Amino acid sequence: MPAVTETWLVLGGGSTIGRAFAQRAAAAGAAVLLAGRDVAELERSAADLRLRHGVPATSVLFDALELEAHRGFARACATLAQGNGHRQLNLLLAFGIMPSQAECEADPLLARRMVETNVTGAASVLTALAPVLRGQGGGVVVALGSVAGERGRPRNHLYGATKAALAVFLQGYAARHARHGVRVLNLLAGPVDTALTWPLPRLPFIASPAAFAAQAWCQARRRSGQVHLPRIWAPVMAAIRAVPDRVFNRLDL
Amino acid sequence: MNLVLPRLNLHAASDVAWRSVALRGWGRLGSAPCQAARPERLREVADAVTSINGRNIIAHGAGRSYGDAALNGGGAAVLTARLDRMLGFDAATGVLVAEPGVTFADVIRVFLPQGFLPPTPPGTAFATLGGAVANDVHGKNQHVAGCLGDHVAWLDLLLADGSTRRLSPTQDAPAFHATIGGIGLTGIITAMALRLLRVPSNAMRVRRRRVGGLDEYLDAFRAARGATWSVGWVDALAGGAALGRGVLETAEHAAESVAIPAAGTRSMPFDVPGLLLNPLSIRAFNAAYWRRVPARGEERTVHANRFLFPLDGIGGWNRLYGARGFHQFQCVLPEAEAPRGLRRLLEEVGRAGAASFLAVLKWMGRPGLGMLSFAQPGFTLALDMPARPDSRALLLRLERITRDHGGRLYLAKDSALSPQGMAEMYPRLEAFQQVRARLDPRGRFSSDMSRRLGLG
Ligand SMILES: Cc1cc2nc3c(=O)[nH]c(=O)nc-3n(C[C@H](O)[C@H](O)[C@H](O)COP(=O)(O)OP(=O)(O)OC[C@H]3O[C@@H](n4cnc5c(N)ncnc54)[C@H](O)[C@@H]3O)c2cc1C
Ligand SMILES: NC(=O)c1ccc[n+]([C@@H]2O[C@H](COP(=O)([O-])OP(=O)(O)OC[C@H]3O[C@@H](n4cnc5c(N)ncnc54)[C@H](OP(=O)(O)O)[C@@H]3O)[C@@H](O)[C@H]2O)c1
């Protein structure tokens, strides 16, 4: 087993994608911090990472909506990462909710909850963690964006709007902290076969979490900015973005 | 190892997400439309079971059972694939605590390098531990190691009312013995403690030799009783004096490990048209396979996976049998009846021209622990048969012969057993039904198989 040289903090460590990415990172020898609300569950996943890969893995309580707690959370994570004997903390932003457009329209409080989770909570926790990343001389931030944020569709434009907002936030965040060695990659993800998409009808080009995580891991090693994942979504979204409004509006997407 | 912080937010019970799916058995005989939940956390299993509004429900693992054991047409299913975490391991005792969706492949990937194998690996590593307990599966070491249930220290079983009970030989033993081999009908196993098998290396020394006919085969198995692993392939198309000829494989653990074979698998991307699998092509394949083994036998050292899971290298091989699918028939006959019974079975299959590549013979030692465990001392024969209009009639005749000789059919493979046959072959069925009535008074756990067999 090679020495542990980095720790990945998975924000939303109980998400399907977060779990799959944690497996990939641990397989490569990284330590893992799983952050989320359901600590008992996270601890089960952490035990699995320790057993399968022999890496340090720990669960940490985190709620995206508890903004006041984010700074303390960031400090706690820094301490935990240092406990792993190195100072390289990287982040995967993998929490988010996606109630349907219809549910959001029927229940404005639910709509607000989505915006607060996907945008406010994300921006807040990344902001709180920025000093930690800068303090260690940089780090990698990978975020789960979505192709839904590239063009608003009738079926999920509020969700899409949260991902578009996240994308703009990440651009500025990258620019702001680049000088300090912080590198940001926004994954413009197509559908992945997760708990989030399980209730939906079959989606096109749906990726398995393991395949998606393997690609995300590769991209996280070398790229920054934005990248479509799986890669097929780059041409597909280019085409979708090019459809004129009057045609687009007639498609019930 | 949790970071201790005050609980900020009580986690709200999640709504269970259901989706319409069409589940199939490995034999692809048909598909069973049902509502499926795929929990990713423990709590969601109970949420699923308690939110089905009177519909019945069954657990579904990797879907490697051939028939309808894990299907529930018109009802609900809990897919356990995403509950796949290993929760603890004690290297001193070899006890692994794991969720039900962990597969044999997972266990081997992690623990074979540390010198452990799953205790009774079935012929495919893609099976889940939960599904394997529910069929009390056996491996090529059955005559030495028994069945999987013999190596389970305890199980956590989620009951119809959403509560969970820990079961073991000393904690509600009847429920433990009903759940082992209980084809999912007592509840959903949410965790288990399994004693792994300590091995000296990742490799096995495999001896293969030709056997000319049935009686010679049975003798050869008995003579090989000292072997740790043994299994036989039978050319089910050979008749006359060659009836029951085949290749016997025995294996011992090698002292030294070998390099791990490349991960890549070939896969079968489409259904093979039925035409390709005609008796002539199968006959030619089988004869060639038999001759390939030199008359004096051969010995090779291979990675354990190669010996234990020869078919796993060909992904989706079950599509070989075309869109209509196939039946697998597996029975076990008591030792004294085996010579006559196996002969009659092979003759019957030969007459119908129904057999195929994969016929497997194995000698079994002690019976399984479970009330519906398949294993009993004697010989077990398994064969694949492409589905044809006359298959069910043939399967009924094979059932008849099995009953005549005091044998039983394996539910993991079954798609055709009759309720009468079930009652006769499984003498502890009544005890099983009593435990079920106690654990699940409203009969929530039910499957296509349980209804077919008249078990409710
Ligand atoms: C190529 C091949 C070779 C095989 N070789 C062997 C062999 O050598 N020996 C042998 O014994 N078997 C063998 N089998 C059969 C296989 O091991 C069993 O059918 C096994 O049960 C499959 O596990 P699964 O995870 O696919 O379960 P499924 O087929 O999905 O389910 C099997 C049963 O388990 C129940 N179940 C699943 N999960 C749970 C749970 N968490 N709690 C309660 N019940 C549950 C289901 O309701 C169902 O009744 C073989 C199968 C194949 C395809
Ligand atoms: N699946 C897809 O097709 C897809 C496509 C594009 C983008 N994405 C994005 O990828 C990310 C992961 O998605 P997934 O599909 O893996 O989803 P998932 O399994 O449904 O997981 C979502 C996670 O978000 C967490 N979460 C929700 N509210 C939270 C809060 N207030 N505080 C902390 N955590 C909270 C949940 O944590 P708890 O464990 O605490 O409940 C849950 O683990 C999401 O951002 C999603 O938008 C997914």
C-alpha cells in the first residue's frame, strides 16, 4: 500500500456519485472524509472504504443548509486531513437535490430549499473551505454540475438554474483562488444511475456510478474548468444549445 | 471514528422511490413486471418494506437464480445491489460482516490477497451474499465444507413490520434455519457475519481427467473424496456405453500465488439465434471438449477464479440460448439411488435431444442447515436446456424420476417444480411455513416461485 498523500473530502458523501468517487479515490490510495447529514450511514461507507482499500476513512457531520456551521466544519476537516499525515485536502462537491419542476411549482418552500442547498449551501461551504485550501498551498475542487444547467428545459429549469448558478460561482471561485494553487473542475454531468434518477423514466446515455466516477477521477487529475461527463454529452449539448428557440420550445424536453 | 459534533438536523425519513421494472431470472424465460426500490442506505430497506400498501414483496440480489426465485410479477421487489458495503473484518477469526449486496467477486478481490476465500463459492462470483444465503449455496468443496449457511455466524433479518432481528444458531434458531435457504420468504437479510476460508495462496493446482462413463464417474468421485475441491463436467449428449462420460476436475490450494489474470472479460452482446445451438453443433462441441483433455490427464496451476468461476469470463453467456431463454434442471439423488437415477435422467434427456453444453456432476457430503436447503448426501446433476415448446413436459418427467429415486430439485435453478413435488422433496416444508407464519403473519414476502409452489 503506497503512503497516503492526499485526502478527498466528499461533501454529500452519502450520494451515489459521492460514494462511487470515494471508492475510486480510495482505490488510488487517497484518504477519504465523507461529509453529510446521515452520519450512521456515512460511517458504514467509511468502514467499507477502510476494509476494501486499507486507507483512512472517516465520517463528518455536515449540513449544507446550516450555513453558520460551515466555518467550524472547514476547520474540523483541515484537522482531520492533517491527522492523515499530509496537508493535501481536495474536495468533491457532490450533494444536491432535484425535486421535479412540478413539485417546485406546487411548493415554493421546496423550490427554495433546492436553491438554498444547491447554490447557497454549495457557495457557502466552498467559501468556508477556501482558506484551508489556500493555507495548504492549493488543492483540487471538483463539483457536480449538470448538463441541465446549460439550457433551461421545461421539465427541470429550476434545477438547471441552480446548476447554472453553481457554474458561474465556480468560475469566479477558480479565478479568485487560482493564484493560490486552487484548481477547479466543474463536471457537466449527464444522467447517472443514482438514487436521484432512480424514480425517473429511463434516461438516454445513462452512466453507471462506477464508470462515471472512474472518468471523473481521470479528469480530476488533469483538467480544470468545465468538462462534460460522460464525454458523449459534449457534442449532444452542443447540438441542443444550437437548436433555435422556436424549435426548442415545441420540443417537450 | 465519527467526529463528535452536536446533531444539527434530524434527518427526515425519506420517501421511497419506486420504479417500474421488468425483472428476469438468469434463464431469461420471461420477464416479471414489478415495482422496485433500490435502497442505498439501511433505513431505506425498512421504508420500502413498510410502504408497499399491502402489495407483496421479495428481495432481489444479482438475479443469478435461473428461474423465478427472485421475481415477483405484479408485486414489489427490493433490489439489494446498492447495499454493498463491507462493515467489519476480524483477521484473527476470518469473520466478515457485510451488507447483502456484497458479491463473491468483491470478497475475493479484497480478501484473497489477504489469504481468504468465501467459504462455499458458487459457480459464479457475481452472486450476492444475501442471495447466496437465501439459496444456501454450495461450492465445489461441498463434500468438505458444507453449504454457505454452515459458515454464517449471524444474520440481521428485516421483517415485514419494518423491525430487524438478529438470528443465529442460538438466537431464534428456527428463524435462522428458515432464512438460510429460505428463498427470501422470511424477510430481507440486511447484514450477515460470515466466516471466510483461510487459504495459503490465490492459486489452485487443478487436475483434470477423462472419465468414460457413469459408473466410472461415480467411483472416481468417491475415490477423490480426499480432494478439497471436485467437480465434474458431463457430456449429456453421449449415450450408450459412453453415457455419463465427462471430465473430472479436482483441485488443491497451491502453496504459491500466481499473477492475477487481466480483468477484461469478453461478453455476449446479443442473443445467439436458436439455430446455432442445434444438437449437432452441441454434440460436436462436447465431443471436442472431452477429447481435449489428454487420456492420461493433466495438471495445471491456475488462479482460483479460473477454477471456481469458469463462465464468468464470458459476460452475458446466458444469451447464448437465444431470446426464448433456457431452463436449468438440478437435482440431488441419495448415494444409493444415484447410479440408477442418474442413468434414467441422462437417458430421458438424451431421448428428448434437449441437453446442452453445461452439465455438471458433483458429489455432496453433509446436508445443508436450512429447512429448505438443497444439499443432501449423494450426487447432484445440473443441466441447461434451451426452452422449447416441450420443455415443461420434459421437466415434469425429470421431476418424476427424481422423486422416484428420493431426490430433490434445487430451487435456485428451478422454473418448473410442482407443488406436490416440493412438498415431497422438502420434508421440513411444514416447519418452514410455521416460522414464516410467525415472522410474517400477513404473508407479505412472496414471489413468483413461492406462489407457483403453493407456498403463498
Ligand atoms: C453460472 C452460475 C453458476 C452457479 N453455480 C452455482 C453453484 O455452483 N452452487 C450453487 O449453490 N448455486 C449456483 N448458482 C446459483 C446461484 O448461486 C444462486 O442462484 C444465488 O442465490 C444467486 O444469488 P443472487 O445474488 O443472484 O440472488 P438472486 O437470484 O437475485 O436471488 C436469489 C434468492 O435470494 C433471495 N434474496 C436475495 N437477496 C436477499 C436478501 N438480502 N435477503 C433475503 N433474501 C434475498 C431472493 O428473494 C431469491 O429468492 C449458479 C448460478 C449461475 C448463474
Ligand atoms: N444523478 C445524476 O444523473 C446527476 C446528473 C448531474 C448532476 N448530478 C449531481 O450530482 C450530485 C450527486 O447526485 P447523486 O445523483 O449522486 O444524488 P443522490 O444520491 O440523490 O445524493 C444526493 C445527496 O445530497 C445530499 N444532500 C441533500 N441535501 C443536503 C444538505 N442539506 N446537506 C448536505 N447534504 C445534502 C444527500 O445527503 P444525505 O446523505 O445527508 O441525505 C445525498 O447524499 C448532485 O449535486 C446532483 O445534482 C447528478
